[in-house]
Amino acid sequence: MQLSNGGQTWSNWAGNQTSTVQEIQYPDSIDEVAIAVSRIAASGGHIRVAGSGHSFTPLVNTSGTVMDLRRLPAEAAVDSAASTARVSGHMRLSEVGRELWERGFSLANQGDVDVQTLAGALATGTKGSGTRHGTMSSRVRGMGLITGAGEHVEITEADPRLLHAAQVALGLLGVVTHVDLSVVPRYRLREDNAVMSVDELLETWEEAKDGYHHFSFWWMPTSSSSKIYGLPPIPADHAYVKMLTAESAEGGTTVIGGAGARSVPAHLIYPDTELGDPFYELEYVVDATDDKETFLQLRDLMQRGFPQETTPLQVRWQARDEAYLSPQYRRDSISLSVSGMPGTDYVPFLQAVDRQLRGCDARPHWGKLHFLDRGTVKRLYPALDDFRAVRRSLDPDGVFLNEHLSELLG
């Protein structure tokens, strides 16, 4: 095992979360992971596992040990008859997509970027868009963990209580060694992206959101807003609309067409924008019943109250699921995200968005900025006590807790 000892600094991608840690560990095997967890637990220490560092919240921050799994062997295997895949938790989504494609399968849906580790994406409830698709976590059928006692545990569908806790767990149940995912026969996606005025968007809204494999959009408050994500110039108060149709896998891995009109293997459709300078994103998830009205209210808030903010407003849809800490828990949902820009006084704007959406019982994407406290979490997550009970059973000494998560979840 490789170690970095004494006063090491861990930082996330955006640079807004930094910790001075006791050590950073790079284990070479699952057995080394188990031994390290047992040793740290026996000494009363704490561990947080780092994925790609793509979260904006202090999920990894600790004064104890950060564990980085990049040196572990990566494995992917498919059970074609069951349409499931067992994949190493530390693999990047880009690697997962490639490995599945080579075996004749694809993920049913995914988010806008593919740099995250699989375990990190699942732990925070990462998702794409499409009214027929749940989050990536909703596709988890099982998981291997090293618990707070350093023991190997297999979670399966045979115990729904453990499974629903593990699907979105914030790294609190243990070190994820592998994940069993429901997968689908491989397919391609065809883009029919377009720039629309708000009137055009509203006119096509109902038909489009249910008519595509993926339907989402970025609304641009200013004519410079599209630069944040590397999109082409788009007029103010217009939307860049993403409309993706699933197609046969025929054509192999060939990329057909140009930006906004491509036909590509499903796992290569993302990322379709450029991540340039860091930004600090907030994303809240609300009931999809009033999706149009919620968008228009947030648009009005930005135009009237914060005309200086240039961040696009992204809107996406997801189907309900059963994961205890999922923002989509038992409700079909719409997610709305905005960003603050480094070097600006963005906090009042994000707080105003928080106040606007709190009235909709908004739940956050756990990896993105939010303003929740313990009381609000308790109110918003009906199955919180079920999750807490599972967490205590797998990590009774709180080895995987940090200050941020202790304050939120107890």
C-alpha cells in the first residue's frame, strides 16, 4: 500500500473543499482495504473514501484518513441472461461505459459528465434526464462493502432494507468494492438539439419530455451564459434543448454527425460540453407535477432579483425510486441547477434559490451545494431513520462519519 503521511492536503475538483488530513492511503488490494479499515477503527480514527473529487460539498473532508482506490484492480463482468453487470466501484463512468459496450451492454441512462467514479456517482444520487429513467442508483441490484469493522459484506436484493440504504449512502456504510447493476442491451443515441425561445420551449414541453430517451435544457439568462459550459452563443432568455433518441447499436463506435446532431454509442454522448474554469453548483430536486410552473418561477426570480447572475438554469427529469436518501424517493421529479462563479458574491443568489424551492420540499443532489440542516433533512426524507439504523449496523463506531455528515444525519 502506498501512503502519503503527515499534513497532506486533499482538495476537490472545484477547489472549494480542502482538508489537511492525517494520511492519504492508496491500497493495492481489497484485503489491504479491509486491514486498513480495521486498524483505523481500532484506533478510533475516521476514514473518508475519495472518488474523483467532483462533489462541491464537504463529503470527503476529514482530519483523519482519506482512502483513494485508484490502485485497485478494475474488473467488469456481465451476466447476459440476467442483464446485470458486476463492476468495480472505483472505475470511472467513462471506463464503465466502454467495458459494458464491449460486452454488448450499456447503462440505461447517465449524467452530463463521465469523470466520476461509479461508487461516487451512486453515493450522491447522480442522474441523467428522462421521465422513464430513474437515477443511476435506482439501477443498483447489489453491492460489496468493507464495513466499519473491516468485514466483507454482500448486499443483495434479498434484503431490500440494506439495498435501499446502500443505493444512495454518501459513503457512510463502508468502502464500496463492487456494484451489481441492471444494464440494457447496448444502444446508440441520436442528438436533435436545438435553441428555442421560452415560448417555443413551453409549447413543446409536454410532448417532448415524454417523447425522448433524454430531454433536458439549459435556460440562458444572458447572452454570455452559454460560455460557462462551452456551448455555442445563445441569445438571452432562450434555451439550449437536448433531445436524445435511442437507436440500434448498428454502426459500432463510429461517431456520425457534428455537435448537437451526432449519433454515437450511448456512453460516448457525454460529456457534450466543456468543463473549463471551476464553478460551484447547487441542484435541487422537486416533485415533477408542477415542473413548468417551478421553472417559470425560478426564471422570474433570476430575471427580477438577480439580473447580474449569468449562470444557466438546467432542468432535467427523473422517475421515482426507493433509495432511502435519494432526492427522487417515491416521487417523479424535476431537478433544477444553477451555479455560483468563483470571485463573485454568489451566496445570496444561491440562498434565494434555496428559499424559492424550499416551498416545493426540495431535496438536494448530495454532491452539490445546499443549505440543509438536520431538522430539514429529517422532514424531507421519510426513510431517514431506516437509513440511520442500517448505518449503525454496518458502522456502529462511525468510522466513516465526518463532521459535515454527523451534523446533517446524526
